[in-house]
Amino acid sequence: MSTIIQDLRFAIRILIKNPGFSLIAIVSLALGIGANAAIFSLADALFLRPLPILEPSGVVNISTDTPQNLFSQGSNISYPNYRDFQEKSHSFESMTAFQLTTLSVSQSSKDLPKIRTGVIASDNFFRTLGIQPLLGRTFLPEEGQVPGRDAVVVVGYDFWQSDLAHDPNVIGRTLRIKGVDFTIVGVTPKSFNAVDQFFTPSLFVPMMMAQELDAAPGNPLEVRSNHANFVKGRLKPGVTREMAQADLATIWSSLQQTYKQDNENRVLAVQTELQTRLKRSPPDTALVGLLMSLVGVVLIIACANVASLLLGRARARSREIALRISLGATKVRLVRQMLSESLLLALTGAALGLWVGFAGISYLQSIPISTEPPITITLRMDMRVLLFSLGAAVISAILFGLVPALRSLKTDLVPALKSATAGSTGSNRTIGRNILVVSQVALSMVLLVAAGMLLDGFRKLLVLDPGFRTDHRLMLNFDTSLVRYTPEQSRNFYKQLKDQTRNVSNVRSVALARSIPYTPNQYSASVVPEGYEFPKAQASDSLFANIVDEHYFDTMDTPVVRGRAFTADDKDGTRRVAIVNEEFAKSYWPNQEPLGKRFHLNDARGPWIEVVGVTKTGKYLFVGETPFKFFYLPFAQNPSSEMLLLVRTSGGDPAGVAAPIRAIVQGLDANQPVYNVNTLDMFYQQRAVAVPMMVITLVTCMGLIGLVLALVGLYGLMAYSVGRRTREIGIRIAVGADRNQVLKMVIRQGLILAVTGVAIGSAATFGLARLIAAGLIGLGKLSPATFIAVPALLLAVTLVACYIPARRASRVDPITALRYE
């Protein structure tokens, strides 16, 4: 320990003695480690952070999804199937089923309901997750027995703080949820804030109250085809995920044979939380993977920069190393001393990098996500980020410190002891630094090309036709199930709402839609197209769809390019119809007329739906998505409780009609919540533009950081080379060399390195270009302009970096140079 402390004290003195070197190295590492910390916090929030439950590694997710469902959210097990799994499995201590849903809540019938995220869960929900209440109790086993009997609710800590004023006597109070009075029996602890990485639940109610809340005919918990539940299970000690998968597979095989129609073409999966998250969000996975790769490149450039500086210092310290060796220092002790200096640099850089990371996290948190209930992506500078930064610092110290440390051991003792600056003058002294500089230039080119592609994609995004107009339009969200309307009551409510809204001043047209592009709660349904053969073991396709009324396409200015739009005649009891996009028609009926074609809805036993119109293939979830199949159904034939009211105004700010519409809703039903009120312009900017702009800004910053670090490395190498060749340059000038020739000689050396780096970087960019164009943005591609502009920029700035040392070399005084050593 004493020698380690001695090494660290000596390292501190050495770094203080060389402030210029230390500052450049620390800032380089701070930029690299800080960028990694910021992006890691994003990856942690989206994928890596474990759920705030007891021993989260022992809890797995169970699903029975269809293979063709690429958009699964994980809620795909029916309650009867869950009960069979729970009763027959031998691998789990306990298993719980739950649903994430939207609930309307008020403290009395006189209060205006608010929209909150709720969890409808089986009675063993809290016991399975290992959650103890802060106040009161959780669900009792008997509250999971009788449907509709036990109207109790456990409230979340945040809800208790904000809506219930942190009342310590809250147990026993009443909350009105979807028009039903519930008694508060408990409050969750502050630490338990999620069962999903995006939503913070406010209310937890027993699964047995599901029918009462929905006011639906029949008991949904007895419908085996209603695959609407998330299921989590806590493994018994010693049981692995693979063992649990095999155990449930036997039960599932029996259930598929017994209830073939309800469980047909579904595949059982037992997955960790990380596996589930990665599968659930492919665009997020691709985005985070790309960003983590790019910040990794930035850190490698930073490490190469510091390694180059250390290699340069190794020659300056050759006399010191020679003295230590001659006095009996072992190679291990010398390497440890050098690595101590590297580790001190890395830790100091990591400490400064936390400020860089904090700035990056603050920027990522500034991106608004406008939706009710709110979607929260909690990025924070917590212990996990600190540990990651520490790990990055240690790895960086080894990366940039080990080779210079080993190189310093090759000092020639006799020449080094004769002079502090002596040593071999051969070119082998700069080979390592040359390789590092070439690598920096190549990696900088990769980063800049990525930034250029994304900038090109964003430029196209600004002029992209989203498939609908966003100006002079307002959106308002409604869900009649929140006030327990019957289907007939819902139909009457929406009809009166539309009729009265049309009479509001400045309103030009009104329409209803289940969703619009980029909303998070997209509707989906399965189809079985006429005359189309699916691959073996696949019976249908699960696709995103929309339910709209006859005024939707005019109000949104979405053209129907073939056939017709919906009309008032497309109502219940008439021939069922649909409008599909061009990708739908091309995929199922290639080179055929799609109008008049039919498909089954939901499965082969579902009703026939006739195609009466075709729209262009647009963007539905994300601006960077690849084209996929999509279709529309008429609202009159496919009623839904959750709908958007879309209002097109004649001019001015469309937000001005929000207040009159709220008054209309208040007159129709004071208990009906109105939420997600937003102009389409603002909604489009937040959902479609803000996130790509964030990605472009981050990647551009990474590219510029990489470029600056590469220039620092190149400048350092040129300055070092000129310093070593001072005597040679003086001799050249003394025997008649022109100063311009010396200038060109030094610049040529730097340009050769830069051109080599550009050539290597060019080869690497083609693979990156395919990754970005195909997997993430879908808008940018490796255009000739980008491929010409980036190398030109790199060569121009490297020329500037080489000019200063070259100019210094050309002004060497021959007399001074000949006395140099």
C-alpha cells in the first residue's frame, strides 16, 4: 500500500509539472467519458435499469405471442391460461397477471375526473414482486376470488403526494375510479415507481374488478381468447429461465391441444426483462445501439490521443527511466508507476467528464413527450452511471497507458544517461504515434459521415410530406370507457360531440379517429387476405390499423389515390369495407387490382372485409420506419370507446377552439375527461421532428469532438516530429535548402497520414452507411456530396493543424539548430 501511495504521489507531481500535457489529456478523456456517460444513462433508462422490485433478476416475463406479431407489447396471455400456468407449473414461487390501463379518477362525484395510469392486477401482484406497502396493506388473497365484490385500491406514492396531499390518514378514504367508488387500503413505497420503464402507475386495483370497471357484458377473465395480460413469475431458487421455459412448454402444449382455436399459432416464451424490452422496441434498440457505438468511437479517439501524448513524453523521460533501471527498479514497478499516472489521468478525466455527461443528460431530458397519461423516460446521474464512468476510466487507462508504459522500458541506457534528450533517432520512434493518428483520422471520418447522413436525412424530413396536413388542426382525446358507457351510449356521445363541434365558430370540419400517425396507442388487428398463402405455422398477419369516420380523409387532407373514401352509407349492418395502403395491396395482391379484394378480420373465422380504397404508404410510428402494411376501418362498422376528435379550423390558432369544445363536453357529460389536447403542428414537431433532431445533434457533436481530438493528436505528432528533427532541419537549411521546401516537407508528412486515415475511414463508412440508411433513419443515405465534403473537410483542417509546426520548422536558425544537442 505504501508503494502504491508513493506511486500516486509521484504521478500527481509529474502531472502538475506538465500542466499543458495534463490539461489536454484530461479534457480529451473528459469529452470521451462524458459522452459515454450521457448515452449510457439513456440506454439504462430504456433497457438496462432493473425494475424497482425485490431481487429483479429472479423475475421473468411470460408471453404467448404470435410469431408474425412484430409489434407485441408483451400483454398477450389470457387470464384462464395464466391460471393454468400458475396452478400446474413447478418452477415458480409465484406468478402474477396484470394489465396497464388508463383510468379516470376523482375524489368525489362532484370533482372533474383526471386521467391516470392504472394497473389491474391479480391478488398476488405485490407478493410476487416483493413490495411492502408504505401505509396500510396490499391485496388480500380473498380479493382475488369473487368478481366485482372487493372495490379496493392501492395508490402509488407519487399519486399520494400530488393528488392526496401526502395525507397520513388516507387509508379508508374513497376514490371514484371510472364512476365506481373504491376504498383506499394502501400506499406503495417511494421506491416502487414502475412495472414498465415508461409509465409510473398511480392506482392498483384487483383483477376481479375488471368487469365492473369496463361495464362490459360477460366476464373477460373467463374468455380464453382475450390475450390481454402481462404475466411475470418469480423463479424458485436454483431454477433457471431455460428450466422454467421447458416446464411451461409442456403445460402450453396441452393447452394448445385442449383449446386449439383460442391458442392457435401462439408461441410460448420465458424472457428476462432485458430480452422483453429489446424485443418490444426495435427502433429504440437500433437507436441506442447506434449511439453507444458512436460514443465508443469517440472514447477510442480520446484514448488514442492520450496514448500519442504519452508516447511523446516517453522520449522526454528516457533519462529518468534509465536512472531508475540502473538503480535497480524492476520492470513491473516501472510499469505500475506509468499505469498509476495513466489511471490518475483517467480518473481526473472521468470526474470532469461527469459534468459533460450531466450536460448531455440535461439535453436528453429536455425533449418533450406530450401525452396523457405522461410517458416518462427517467435519465439521471445515479450510482449506475457513476460506476459505468469509473469502469470506462479504468479501461481507458489500460488502453492508452499500457503500450507507452511498455515502450518506455525499451530505453537505451547508455545514450539515455548521457543526455536527457538522447535516444534513437530512427523512424521507429514515431511509428506507433503515426498509427494512432491515422486511426484517429479514420474514426473521425466515420463519425462525420454518420453526422452528414443524418443531417441529410433531417433536411429531407423538413420537406417530407407526412401524409396529412398539420396546420390549422386540433386534436382532443376521449375514452368513453372511463365513464363506463355502453356501446350505444358511446355512439350517441360521439355523434352529439361532432354535431355540436361543427357549429363552433371558425371550425371548418370535424372527424373521428382511433389514432393518428405517431401517437403511442396505435390500434392493431389481424388479417387473412383472400387468395394469399401464409408460410407454414402462420394463419394471419398482425398489422397496425386505424378506425376512422367518413370525414377523416378530408379533415386530415390524406388523399385516397384509388377507389373512394368512407361514406355515411358504410354503417353497421351494411357490407363491411376497408381502405388499405399501397404496401398492403402490393404485398398481398401483387400486380392485381386491389379494389374489390377481400380479407378476413381477426382470423379466418372473422367477417369478410372488402377493399374500397387505397392510400399512399405513409409514416405511422416513426419517421425512420421502413414501409409496412396498414389499413383503415370505418367507425360506424367498428365502434371504439377510445377516439380522437380532429378539428380543422378556417384560420388562426386552432387552440382557440379548445375551450368551446370543452364546454360542449361538459354539457354532454361533466364526468367525461378530455385529454391530450394539442395542435397537430405542435404534436408533429414533438413526436416526429424532436427525436430525430436530438439524434442528429448528438451525432454531430460526436463527430466534431472526434475531429477536434484527431487534430490535437495530429498537431502533437507534427510538433514532436519537428522537435526531434530540429538538428536535421538546421543542417538542411545550412547547406542551402529553401525554407519553403522545409515547409512543404513537414506538411507533406502530415498530409500522408491524413490521406491514409481518410482512405481507411472511407472503407469503414460503407458498412456504417448501410446500417444507418436501412435500420434507423430511413431518410439519409451516403450521397456523393457527403462522401466528398467530409474527406475535403478532414484534409483542410489537417492541413491547418500541420501548418503551424511546419512554419516553425521553416524558421529554424541553423546556428541554434547545430548547437541543439
